[in-house]
Amino acid sequence: MTLSLDIAVAVSVWVEVLLYGVYVSLFTETLYIIVKKKMVGTRPARVFLAVSVIMFFLITLHIALNLYRLLRGFILLREVVTPHDYFLDLGRWDNVAHDLINAITTWLADFLVIYRCFLVWNNNYYVIILPTLMVCMSIVANAVALHLFTRVPYGTIFGPELMHWMNTIYSLAFAQNSITTGLIAYRIWRQDRRSVAAGISTGGSKTSLIPVVRIVVESAAIYLLELLILIILYALKHNAQFILQEAVVPTVGIVFTLMTVRIAMRSSKTLMTTARAQGTTQPQLAFHWASAASEDKATSGQVTSDATGELEPTLKAADSMGDLFSKSTVHPTCSLQNP
């Protein structure tokens, strides 16, 4: 089934606007969670907040530029050039700028995922060597593709030379995000199993980290599925790839903010359930909330084991980027504490 270029472009902008509305809602909720829970006390948390804000402005700029291109292609320049010819001219400044913003947003998201993986794996540089190399290769491929946009003949979006680099970009993005997401999920899952074996966690819904693994995987799967469909459509030389290409930009923001919101909601629900079950005047079995390592050491009743030592940096890293429960350190460590 064929799809004309002008219709594909119009639909792509509509889809991006729709997804942008979802993203703005989630981004606003994320900022509310960060401010309410004061989750900016650590350097990783500040890094994630700063990059998230930069990504928000880039995504907003991208959609504004797309609306500008839509107006020029379909209305302002309609008497001079047809929409079909306008959007096939890859060398136009607005097309190059639009694709550059797309690339920068994706690079920021990729490095953010790698940084998250680095923290969850307790600052292990060896774990992130391959993903980092893949992002660097993606940057080179994007630079070459953007350069070719200004040099390739008119209307050669599916030309052999350009297709080679575009396929490289999409494939690297898919592989890199699959690897880093898998590493993060595996690390959290492994620590959950060890905490259960050591008696730190009962494996129940209130202390298990498996729901966190599920949230991480499900959120990342949205972006990965989109990339996979984009790879297939571009390989088939189908104009519907333009729709997926524009949808990728707000989807990147949705994935990060959705993860934060879902885990924060789960945290609040878990703590409220625990508080109601234990009462407000009795010692309660709950997550221990600590703002520094010194507070953590002072907690009574904690289990000290190898599993605890390995679990601690994993959760501290995940939490400090705003993706887990609160403040700077959260342990599913069974401790008695008065409200």
C-alpha cells in the first residue's frame, strides 16, 4: 500500500503534536514529583534533571520547526513549489535543522541511558564501553548523513548512499538501547534475587524490585518497538517512515518521564498501604528512607551482608536520577522505625 509524501508529512506532524501533548503532561508531572520529593540532592539527580529540561526545550523546538515546515510546504510556498517537492528537498535549511535537533535529542537520551546504566552498575566503566562506542559511531553516521543531505541529488531520501547511513543510525540506536536496557534490568533483577536469598527482602510485592524491572523494560519497549518499525519501513522505502521518524522525538521524552512517574506512583501506593496496615503509632516495617550514607549506617536492625553491599549502590544510583522512590537512597531493607 502506497502513501503519498505530502499525506505522510501531514500525518507525521499530527502524530508528533499528539505525542507532544502526552509528553508535556508527563514532563510536568515529573517536575512536580522532583520538587515535591526534593530529589535534587545528589549530582546524578541534578544531571538527569538538567538533561531532561534541555531535552524538553529541544523537543519543543523540534515540533515548532515542524509546524513551520508544514506551513511553508502546504501554504506559504504552495504557489512556488508543491508540497511534494518541498519536502523532498533535503538540503533546505529547515530540513537540516529539523534532523539535527532530532539527532541531538537522541544523543542526549542515549548518553542518559548509558549514564543510568553506569550508575546502576556501581560506576563500572567496563559495562558501558560498548554502548558508548555505539553512540559515538551513531554520532559519526548522523554527521555524515546530515552532510549528504546538502549534497545528494534532489529527492534521494531512499538513495543507496543515504540509505546505508540511515540504516546504520537506526540499527545502532536499536542495538544500543536494547543492550543498556537489558543491563539495567538484569542488574536490578540480580540484586533482587540476592536480597531475597540473604533474607533482606521477602520477595513480596512491597519489597520486591521485580516491578521496577518491569517498568524499566516496558517503558524502553515503547521506544524500541518504534525504532524497529522505523527500520522496517525505511528498508521497504515506504513513506510511512516519515511518520515514525517524527514520532521518535517526543517518544524519547515520554519514555524517560513515564518511567519516573510510574515508579513514583508505585512507591507512594506501597508506602500508603504499609502505613495503613501498621498504623501511625506503632513501629512499622517499611522502606528505610535515608538522605546520606551516614544515616544509612545508623539505621537499626539492618542486615549486613554481601548482598546488601551490592544492592545499595544499585538502588542509590537508580533513585538519584529520579527513577526510584525518594530522596537519595532507598533500600528494601527490613527495619523497625517509628513514624
